[in-house]
Amino acid sequence: MHNRVLAMRETAKQDYQVVVVGAGWAGLGAAHHLSSQGYQVTLLEAGAYPGGLVAGWKTAEGRALEAGIHGFWYPYRNIFALVDHLGLKPFTDWTRSTQYSPAGIEAISPIFQNLPPLPMPLGTFAYPQFPRLPLSDRLTAFPLIQAVLDFDNSDEAWQKYDRISARELFRQYGVSERLYRDAFEPMLLVGLFAPGEQCSAAAALGMLYYFILAHQNDFDVVWCRGTVGEQIFRPWCDRIERMGGKILTQRRVTDIQLDETGCAKAVICGDEAFEADAVIFAVGITGLQNIVRGSTTLRQRAEFTDVMNLGAVDALATRIWLDRKVDIPNPSNACFGFHPTTGWTFFDLNALHDAYREEKGTVVEVDFYHANQYLAMDDTEILKMVQQDLATCIPAFGEARVLDYGIVRLPKAVTHFAPGSYRYLLPNSTSIPNLFLSGDWIVNRHGSWSQEKAYVTGLEAANQVIAQLSQGTTAAIIPVEADEPHVQIGRSLVRLAQSLAIR
């Protein structure tokens, strides 16, 4: 243990200063818990508002926007516990969803928890309606169960399956071309934000299991009744500030200062220096890469320069206000086959957001993932594309007139889990003893994904600080729901078969 860390343990708890970089789910989670334990927390956010990808924007007419709609799935146990702790009621009821292709409706997903429970993954295949996908194609998914059982989120499993693409994995296990095209690739495009040939098979197995295959209810989802920034992040930030935490926006980190023992002693933002007894980076891959490029300290360490091998995916979020009501059967909808390598979703905000329930016209959010080719288009071209795509799904959209709109371009916004990327992902701890990492791309063994994983890793980083400084109570982290008994038996049999094969 470095001398500086030992010396810090002699300091009174209220004197400890922790700097958290990034005010998304991970950063706010870490800042909230550490503030509750009496630490002096300074939260630095490069943008104009806290919230990361759920921060708010405004249209030219002053209407609220956000960087895409974010769902909250049934297994988000820690986020739901947080919201309850904050005394908030931000969510809709559980919703049904529809999947469209240019040919029409491809699938309708029910609210699974309202249906009799079946051993997984039977519920996933039995209960959704697939009006166009033959049963014979759906049955070709069952050999994939062997890989699902083999992938247990361990380091060994990640190394094994990260070498190949998700497309290659599905082909190896005999998934039919139609099932892949009409079911699995759409899930990858809106879950991992890239087509299957560009997705790690390990990430695909982890994501599909967490959201869809582990338990029947896992695909059930709720949405915020307004923007996440207004419904959750604003009151959450208020709570942190009431506990003494400082939240500073438009602070872009340029370097880290180390003391003579190799510990971080300050976070540098241009001409400002924020002293720290511990530092938590809670930024995405692009954010960390930007810090590394400008940091004379981090550029000297291979773990950080290796992060430059990782990638991120472009997204495009649009919101339009129309002059008439359009009947949208379900509030959330996923679409595929309209654009090569790009998936998209659309949401009926009249049904989801309280502010639009009495709106005379229709308010719809349309978000594109792996939208690299669209960010350079001007607003007029984007609006034309959006309305044409919507009209292909529901013809009445083609008759409506746009009254107002907002377009948020998000270059390199979401993590790209490409084949071979696992070797460059970083764990929670670093070679700088009091510098910790969090975010949805950090390597951990919790098993969660997306917003839930970001929040969990923020709590894990806070717990690392508490363990190192020996002050305060660690945050309780709710584990993912245990595998069903038949899945546990299946995993044991797969491991037994592998051990016998090795012998």
C-alpha cells in the first residue's frame, strides 16, 4: 500500500475529498453514495447539464428533448431500488411493444409477467406473436442454448467468445438465415447498436441472456413519464447537493496530477485544479479517450493508451410534433430492414409522457442506432427520412404535417463491443491506487447491462474508495436474479462435459 493511502486513513472522514468525473448513471451513483457517507464530493461534468446521454435539450420552440428514449427493464433491480429510495414515481406501467420491417409487423411482445410462467427460454418463444416468422425457423434457435449455458460471464467465457462475431456464432449453431435476419440482428442493432458481424459474440450472449433469455419477465419494460433528466436526474442531483456534494458542469478534464507515491492528488480542468484523496472516472469510452489524449500522466500508462483501440457508435435522436393524431398500436416499437446496418425505434410520447397525454397532435420519438451515415445529413433530409420510415410502418404518418422538431446528433456516443475488444476493456481498479473506473463498458461480474450496469459500477467504484480509506459503509448492490434451477443444472452439465473432453 502506498504511503499516501496509509496517511489518508488517518484523516477524519469529513475531510476526505473525492472527485468524480462524469455525471451520468455511474458518476451520480458514486457521488450519491459517497456524499451519504460524509465524503466531500466534487462531481465534474463536461457538458452543460448533468446526465450524460440522458441530459436534456430544447427545440427552437422550447420543447423538451433528450438523447434518445431509455427503457427500464424488469431486471434493473438496483435502479428501481434507487428510485424508491429517492421517493420518486417516474415510470409508466409495463408496456407492450411491436417490431416492424418494411413488409409490416414482424413481432408483438406481450407483458410477460402477466402470463403463466414457463421454464426459460420457452416463454420467450411461446408468448410473442410472430405473424410472419415460421415456427420451423424459430426452432433453429434451440441449439444456441448450448452457447448460452456455456457463457457464464466469467473472464474465461469472455475470452473464448469475444474472438468471434455474433453473426459467426449464430451461423455456427445453425440459426436459420431468416431467424437471424428477422429476430436476432434487430435485437443486436437496438441492444448492442451494431450489426451482428460487428458485435462480439460474448457481448451478444451477455446482452441477450440478461434482457431476454434468463427469466420470462426480463423483457418487460417501463419508461419515464417525461425526460429522464427531469424525472430522475434533477431530483437526484438535488439530493446529492443537499448532502454537501458539489456538481460542476462545463468542466472538461485535461489531466491528473500524481504525488511522489504515484497516487492521484488532483484532477486538472484547464486552469483549475481539484484536490482529491480519491478519483472516480465515470465516463464512456470516447470521454476517457479524450482525457487520455490530453493527459501527460495517463498517456504514459499502457492500460490507458490501450483504450484507444476501443470504439463507439454514432446515434441519432429525433422528436417530432405532428398536427394530428396518429393511432399507434403500442407505445414502443423497434424497426429493422429499412437501412443497411442501422436499427431504429419509435415511441408514442402521447402514451408515455404525462405532458403529451392531452396533446391535440402526435408527439413521436424516433431514434437511430449505428447511425454513422446520417449525422452529416441536414435537418430537412433527416425529417424526410423519419417521416417516410414511420409511414412505411403506419401509413397515417405520411398524411401528417410536422409542427416542431428536435434533432440530437450523437457521434461516438455508445459503447461498441466489437469482436476482440474485451482485451482492451478495463476493470474497476487501475495502476493508480486511488483512481477507479465505472461505466457500462467496465469489466465486472455483476451480469447487468446498459444503464443498470453503469449505475452498479458507480456503486462498485464508491465501495472501492470506502474500502481503501476505511471510512463509511459500502453500498449494498442487488445481484441479478439467480439462474432458474434447470439452467443451473444445464451449466453444470456443460462444464462437466468440457472437463471430460479436456481429459
